[in-house]
Amino acid sequence: MTMRIWIDTEFNEYKGDLISIAMVAEDGSYLYEATHCPRPGPWVRENVMPIIGTEPVPIPFIQGEITRFLGRYPEGVHIVADWPEDIKHFCDLLITGPGMRLDTPPLTMEVIRLDAESELPHNALADARGIRAAHLAALKEGTRA
């Protein structure tokens, strides 16, 4: 059975480099990692950096954790995001070098428009949990999401 996983990322200003990624699965398991952001923009410095809540690690470490996390679901994974750039950053992490990528189960992806509430806005883990909750509630209510 395909596992739904909701993702969120934080990145350095408009179209900037990845700062953090969170993945929250339908079964409640999650992955949350951050990487170094040596020169955060003003908005990011004020609104994102103070609430990351985890130590930064190198991108190859994050890629290994993504491989491990997705590997729990060999039948397939359906990635759900509420913003296209989240999918972009996720896909960038899948690429490890020229002609090389992470070994993943079959993946499908969806971008939905949600006004999800977060317990800690601009923290990728809290935001991904909020997206998951809002999407599941919308599906239960039968509304378009």
C-alpha cells in the first residue's frame, strides 16, 4: 500500500537554498533535518533560524536519512506538499551527482492548496504536521483538497 507523506521545507528567502525539510507520514512517523545556512536573509534570520530546533547537518547526511525513511515504505510513497518549492527542494535532495540519485520506492507527488495552521509557523516539522492534519480533515469532510 502506498504511504502518504506530507512535506514542508524552509529555504533562504525567495527561491533560496534549503534550510530544513520535514516529512510526516500517514502512520505518524517523521523525519526532520536542517542544513547549514551561512548567510540567512533578513526575513529568514528573524523568522526561521530562531525556531529550527535541530542541529544542522550536511546534505549527504540528510540524503541518507531520506533513503532510510522512504525505505520503510517499499510499496510506494505519495508526497503531498502545499507549495511547489517544497517539491523542488525534495527532488533536489534525490539527486546525488551527475546521473546519480537516491534509491527510493516508487514516488508520486501532489501539490495542494491548503490554509493549514501550524503550532510553530516557519518550522518545517510543525508546518508539515499542520499540512497533514488539514489535508486529512479536508478529505474526511469531503472538501476539495
